[in-house]
Amino acid sequence: MATIAKAISRDGSVMVMAIDATTIAAQAATIHNTSPVITAALGRLLAAASLMGSTLKGDRETLTVRFQGDGPSGVLIAVADSLGNVKGYVSNPYVDLPLNVYGKLDVAGAVGKRGTLSVIKDLGLKEPLAGQVEIVSGEIAEDITSYFAHSEQIPTACALGVLVNTDCTVWTAGGFIAQLLPGADADSIAKLEQNIEKLDAVSNMLKDGLSAKDICLKVLDGCEPEMMDEFPVEYRCDCSQERVERALVSLGRDELKQMADEEECSEIVCDFCKKKYDFHQDQLIRLYNRATRP
């Protein structure tokens, strides 16, 4: 089971949240049949979105993180709820690239180094809150850091990692987000920087048996850390027959009529979990009538 842990320094100047997202990344790789480099890219994004979503307050609030880079992966999307449960999608799940200059999976090459990162928060208001920044590296973590700095003005350090086995399965996946809170002094900043600089890669720490809680404590070493919370999260898609019907109605009557005229049965596949929904002509006609109703 994937787990999120949250901790804060005793003086309240630094907050850290970490996730062991191994099972989430593994399930996403299975659902989308991803190549190793896309497994790494999507796994990183899912870990980040899960952490970010867990900071939302309302039960029905959601957060969407969307990368639109110029790399061959196309669009990458992760949607998380306020409990940290998350689902994801990628336009091109199979991208085959040489290893990068460091001998690692070339996530930046797959995502692209130019484009946009968008974060959309649906807080139940009339309009969702949206922030957008330019992609700075395509490595995901650096881009999340840039988003917080420029869109939310929160000094942030983000580290993400996915370790893929030789058989293309996920060995470990996870990450952490550390943020300076109002009132953080120079000593707190220096200590946080020193701790992060000496940390091993997140994927290696998880490989060595460290938990999300252990990672929080390492990031806050010497800051008298206090654990705030620890809870399980999962890859969870909330699609349903009713939600798919609402999506079809939103297409409009012309599209629904065309679907009903062309096929005896139309198959709709959820982008996030690949569950299939069949709609026969009589069902599409019923939705058509609903769409035309004032």
C-alpha cells in the first residue's frame, strides 16, 4: 500500500510531506502498458500530484497536474483528491529513448524541455483555480518546484524518483516536497539545504527500506521534527456509468445522433483506468433526448 507521511519542524518553519508511491506507479504502468521511461515519468507525476492533492481541505476537492511538453510522450495528466488518491493518463504510453548522459531513463527527453505545466484546483467554486508555468527541465520535480515558486510564491524543494526493474516492472517510486513556512529564518533554510544536499535519491532510499516517515525525518534532521500525519493512498479512478453518461451528454446532440446512427453499440473507454462502457443505440437516443431537453 502506498503511504503519505507529513512532518513539521518544532519551530513551525519547515513542512515536509513524503510518499512511497511504489504500488501506485506499478498499477499505472500495468493499466497503461507503459515503456520504462514513461513508467518513470508518469510515476513521478503521480507521486507529486498525490502529495499536492493531500493538502486540499474539502472532501470533494480535486487537483489536476498537466504537463504539455514538446517531447514524444505528449500530454501527461494526474488527478488527485484531498485524500491523496490519484489517477493518471499519458497520450503516448510507449516511448523508447536511449539512456541520458547519466545512464538513467531520459524522462526529460520523453516529456520535453519546452511547454507548460498547469495545476488546476477544483475547490467547488464557480470556477476552478488554475496556475501555469513554463516547463524548466521536463524532469517533473524541478518543474513542480518552479510551479510553487512562481505560481504560489512558496519556497519549495521537490524530489521524485522511480526505479524500474530490468523486466520493466516498478521496483520503487516516491518523492517528497519540503516547503518553508512564514517566519522561516536563515538557520532553518541553511539546515534544510544541507539535509537535502546529502540525501540519497528518493528511489534509492525506498529501495534501502526507508518509509515515507523515515524520509520526512531525514529531510528535517536536526530540526526537531514532529510527525503530523501518516495515511495510505492508492491509484483510484472514480469513473462510473453515470459520469460517462454526463460526459456523453456534454458532447451535444449532433455528436450523440452521429454515434447512434453509425454504430449499434458504441464503446467508451476510460482514459485513466481503461474500463469499458458499452452504449447501445437506444441508450444513446435516451441521452440525445436528455441533451435536447431545456
